[in-house]
Amino acid sequence: MSDWKKRYEAYKKGMGFKNKDIAVMLDRKVNSIEVSVTAKKFPDTFKLAILTYEAMLESGRIVYDSARV
């Protein structure tokens, strides 16, 4: 598993998202999300979301460590 894939899984867990949720937000099919994150080149749009999430965690702007309910 790539580093980006691991970070993506942590992002999803921290935000309480499933691939289905991300597909709805991006107006895509779930299968396209699953294919995207397992592709050889990890999508730049997903990298941006992960980097933003991690920066917000580091700065204390996101203060939870488990999914929202």
C-alpha cells in the first residue's frame, strides 16, 4: 500500500467518510473513486484534500481524532 493510500485511509477515517460519501461530493460513481485511489498515480485532487486535512490537524483547527457522529 502506498503512503498516499495510507494517508487517504486516515483522512477518510478522521473525517468520517466512506468512498460513497466522496463519490457523492465529487459527483462520481463509487467505482471511479476506488479505481482512482488504487491507480499507480494517486490523484492530485485527493492529495490536496489530504494535505489540507493534515495541515488543519497540525495547526489544531481540527481537534478530533475519531469520526464525527
